[in-house]
Amino acid sequence: MFFLSRIIGVISGKGGVGKTTIVINLGAALASKFKKDVIIVDCNVTASHLGLYLGMYYYPVSLNQVLSGEVRIDKAIYNYSIPGMRIIPASLSLNDLKGVDVAELKKHIKTLFGTADIILLDGAPGFGREVMATIQASDELLFITTPFIPTLIDTMKCFNVASEIGAKPLGIVLNMTGEGRHELFPNEIEQLVELPVISQIPRDKIVVKGLAAKLPVIDYNPRSKASKEIMKLAAHIAGETYKPQGLFSRVSSFFRREKPRRELLDFKLKSLTK
């Protein structure tokens, strides 16, 4: 099947704003709720986390091998347990950074066009070569930040860089909101950054519990405040209307829920030391 793919880069000017968590949950929501075929690519090759967040501790082929010219990118795609959601992880091994050329990212990502409805690129934080390659490989951009001045200043820098490259900005996702008078209001942020705030995801301890369980929070607890806001964001991206789950759907989600709780001792140490 051929898809008119959208390539959406998800970036942040600063680390620690929850970008990868949002990417995972946005992809899961688009696949499970809105029936989109989604590929998520971990473009943070020097400090990859995407696979870890999903309990993927070892994979023989990663984006690193693609960017070093060893394999085609379609050989690095892995199915996730949610139908319609696939992952291209980056390697956890420092040895796999040898020969990696992030400047080749755009060329490889473009070969995925037509293989999914939406291709989400989880960029590295900051303004290094990896995030620049992510922006250049993207047709649209989503900016993740928190509602505080330091992270917003870096978001402004990201937006200015992206504007020069020409990727279409979709807007700002405010993450970990709910600190009251200590945070900026959405209208203040829109005036400051000159981008629309399209989502406000509250600080929610359920998100941390979902991370510990190696599950997207929308699957771990679809009724949580964060899950509902992520669903609204996914609806916005998909151009559809979000309708909250009914009782039957919530019960079904509960019984589908896994309880993997893998300990870090299960971590494939060979992937870090080989």
C-alpha cells in the first residue's frame, strides 16, 4: 500500500522537556485511535532513548547502521505491539557511532515516503548536527517545550533555525504544565515565540508509571489527564475530532494492559559494551 506520507520532526531546544515521551505517545495515539500507519524514528543517535522507553533493549540493526551505509533503512524497522506502529531505533552501543554520517539522514528518511501515513522523527535536543539533520529531513515540525522562560528561549532559537531551512511549523506543545503562577500563559508564549500553542499536557504522575512499565501512558491509563491531552493532540495532527472513550473501551483497554515491569538487570549489557 502506498501512503502520502507526512514527515514530522519533533524537536526541542533543551533536554528534559519530555520530547521522546510525547513522540511515543503521539505515535501510539495516531496508530491505535486514529488508525494511522506510523513509523517513529529515533534520530538521537548519540544518546538514544526511544527503544528503552518501550522496553526494546536489543535490536541487531538500528539507524546507526543505516547512517554508516551498512544496510537499507527498511531493514531497521521493528513492529511494536500496537498495530500500525513501527519503530526505527538508534543503537545503544558507542561502537555503533563509528562511521555514522547524520548528514545522510534526509536521504534515508525520504526513502520511507509512501510506507506510512505519518513518519515521526524524534530529534536530539539542542542545536547540534543531529537536530539540524532532523529539521532538514522534516516537512513539518512540532516544538516541545515547558512553559518557562529558559526552555522557551531555546524554542525560539529552534524556530528561527527551522524557519531558515523552510520546514512548516505545526505549533508548540507545552508539556508538564500545571505549576500555576510560576509558568507563562499560552497567550504570552504565543506572543513570545510567534507560534500557536496547540496542546497543553499536564504534569501527571501516571506518565512516570507508564514509563516504568515500558508502556505509552495512553495504553497504561487512557483516562489520565495526560492521556486525554495527548489524544487531543493526535486528533489535531490527524485532522480529526477526538471523542473520549466510553465505558466499554476503557474496560477493554484495562484488560489489554500489560504489566511487564522489566528490571534494568534485563538490560542487554552486551549492547553497551560490545
